[in-house]
Amino acid sequence: MRRRTFLSLLSVTPWLVTARHTSFAVSDEPLNYDVVVYGGTAGGAIAAIAAAREGLKTALLEPRDHIGGMVSGGLGRTDHANKTVIGGMSREFFLRAGKHYGEPISWFFEPSVAEQIYRDWLAEAKVEVLFRHRVETVHKTGRRIQNIRMDNGRVFTARVFMDCSYEGDLLPRAGITYTWGRESQDVYGESLAGRIAHSPQHQFLFPLSPYDENGNLLPLVYSGDPGRPGEGDKKVQAYNFRLCLTNRKSNQVPFPRPPGYDPRRFALLARYLREAERRGMTLGMKQMMIVSPMPNQKTDINNSGPISTDYIGGSWNYPEADYATREKIWNEHVHYVQGFLYFLANDPAVPDRLRNEINEWGLAKDEFTDTNHWPHQLYVREARRMIGENVMVQADLQTHRTKSDSIGMGSYNSDSHHVQRIPTPEGTVVNEGDMQVPVRPYEISYSAMTPKAEECENLLVPVCFSASHVAYSSLRMEPQYMIFGHAAGLAAAQAIRSHVPVQQIDIPKLQEKLRAQNAVLNLRDAEENAKNPQ
């Protein structure tokens, strides 16, 4: 036995993310499992539980310190759309949340409650959960992953691996084809693809100049080439933090002033607020952000309006960045969102009415207690996306909505947040990239989470699955990640016991098993689910 010291990932201090050194006792021998799940997101937790329930020796490796990803990281207002299409273990999570609150089912919940549900559930299933395990290399022989090595020196072997990280960090290391950003319209024939000609939502309410008195662009406005409508790019929709606030004074922590705070960063916001006042507009807190009530006088705060909690343009380099660069990008998002709140709560440019309303709120003292009450998960809405043999595209959401290999259903809008904030030729400023297009319930293909057969035969990808930007913008909701995870756990068990690649499992047998566990695979199943009114 020997000891190695490694640089662990992302420990949040009051204002920023820092690195810490931690020592582990590491054996020269690999740790052997049937299934190794990388990434403790909600999809990862469900995938691990589903595999373990099948009697497989399962490990869940999480790079940071928490389980549940965004579900326990502040996104308590579930993006459910049509609730009847959410079944199986995904629905079981919400039933467990309901049990906590003494209700039949709960779609809204506190972050700490969500994480405790996942931790208890993983313990019930006897999943071995290992924190601060960050992937360094993947070793393959032919088409099979033999093992993965962590940057703490630990090596894990498995018969089936799953990449359930938001970033898709196994994909490049395993030689899997992937992409990020936006495809052009001609790649898959998608009318919604590429740069959007006009994004009506979360837009400036009136013409506003983005230039200072010297003709220079103000901060938070992109000065580069914005691209042409329909054109693809490597720009990524905006990230933010989903904040748990409270107006209960006894449970409040004041909004922190981030290090290096400079109110001039929000000069465009100050200009917008002044012009709104001049025009007689009353902008309150709910015009600056979405305030969704949660149990116990708490909130889930999300982006709303032209300048809000989304750090537009700050996410572009995140998908392909190394760990050190990602840490910097994470910090930049912390600084931006904290600066936004601090500006609204303190700056004299903010109208008194709005400033006073903001100051009725604070961070919830009893949430995120080990990260100074700031969410422990950056909302990585989209990063890498695998390119498998089957890529789900716009047509799969709109016109080709049934699938012979369906493992579940989706129903949420095609929903991308803004990608860039740009000046117009007329001298005003606009946001670009927001897409909110309704869909009808559609079926999700099993093959969307399998790599090309020639690239790897024992990897499943339930989070960074194979989809275009347009399709991913609907499929990326947490209930669907959990639906993918449930199917992945059962598929892994079948592949192992049948000694076949994950691409060659018996789909009808998988579907039969999913239905036996209350999954919803088509509209007939959804109709049965609808008989349960919750």
C-alpha cells in the first residue's frame, strides 16, 4: 500500500472555487466492479441504483462532494412539462420527495432534501459512492474499456462503464466521437439550428445603446463575429447558479460582495434600469429573475430578462477546458452571479423600490452549509454531446416522435438559453440564442446513449448522449436524465449477463423490464400514468 497526493476538484469557499490537496491510501491493484458510473448527477445516481438493484457490484465516482447534480444543486422547480410521461425510477424520486413533505408527490423541493433522498437511496441499493474521484485516463483494448484511472491514482475496472457527468469527460479519453456548440441548419436539416435570427424572449424591452461615451462596448457585450442566421458555431448556451434564497430573516445570510467586485461591470444593467425608470416602467425582482417558491419560505431563482443570473458568453470554453481552466470559468460564474445580486442589493443606480425588494431576501442559511450557502453545482446546461450511430434531432421531437427502441419519453420545450449578447448594426444591443419551441410528447431512443459500435462496446452515456443542440435543448431536463439513467442500469445488467455489447442487447426484453418498473415508454403508458392524478 502506498499513498499518493492529488489535486482534488473544486471546493467552494464563500466567493470562489479553490483547489485542495487530499491524500488517499491507494493500492497498486485495481478496484473491480461490474459497473462503474462516473458522475454523481441525478442521472448518475439513478443509473447506479438501477444497476445495483439488478445485483451488480456498482461504484459511483463523483469528482466533487455532492450527489444529485442540479437536482440537489438548487434546481428545485422541476422542469416536468407533461408529468404523465415521467415514470419509472425518475418518478420514484419525486414520490420519495412527496413522502418527505407528507404529500403524494412533490415536484418542488429543497436542495438538501433532494440530496438526502439520493444518499439514502444509494445506501439502500448498496452502491459504493466515492467522492473526489476525477478521471485522468481511460485504458481500452480494442472496443472495450478495460479500466479508468483517477487523478488520485486509483484504477477501476468494470464490465460496463457509464459516463453520467455533465461534461462528458470519459468521451474524449475513450476515443468517442463527440461535439459541442451549435450545428448549422444543413447538418441535420433542422430549421431551429445555428444562430437564431431573432430571439424574442429575455430581451431588452426597448432600444438601448451598448456603447460608452467613447464609442467602446460596455462590459458583458460580445465584440467578436456573431455569425449569420442558421450558421453553426462552438458557442454554448449560458450557465448560471440556481439560487436558494429565503425571506425569513432568521434563516438568512446576506448576499456576499465577490472579490474584485466592480460595479462598472454592470454599466449596461444600470443604463437599462435608468431608461426603464425614465419610461415609467416599474421593474421589480420578478422582472429581473424567476422567483419560484419552494417549501419553507425558500426559492429556486433562475434567469429572466435581458440581464440576469445567466452569464451570457461565459460558458463557451467550458466543455473542452482542462480541469484548471474549468475551475477559473466556474469562479467567473460565481463572481458574475454574486456581483449581479450585490449590485441589485447595494448600488445607487438601482431604483430604491427594486433595491429594497432585493434586500428582503438572502441566501438560505440552512442550505449548502459546507459551501457557504452558495450552490455546490454550476448549472452546466450543455457541454459535450456524443455523436453515436443514432443522433436525436429536431425531427425526433416534432415529426418522428415514436421509436422502436423507446426507453422513455420527453415533453419539455426545445429550450436553449441565450448564447451571446451582441451589438446590432443600428447601434442597439440584443441577446441571441434563446429558443423556446413547444413540443408534443415524444419517445426517447435507447441508441441515443450508445457510442458507435466500432468505437466502444461497453460504455453508456445517459447525460451527454447523442443529440443535436436543438434536440438536446429539450432532452436535457433532469427527469429525462433520470429516465436515461434507469434504462442504462437495466441495459448494463442485460449486456453483462448476455455477454453482448451494449449496442446488441435485447430491446424488447429491456422494455419489458422497464415497464415492470413503471417506466413510461409511449403514449399508451402515459395514459395509464395519467390515471394517477399526482
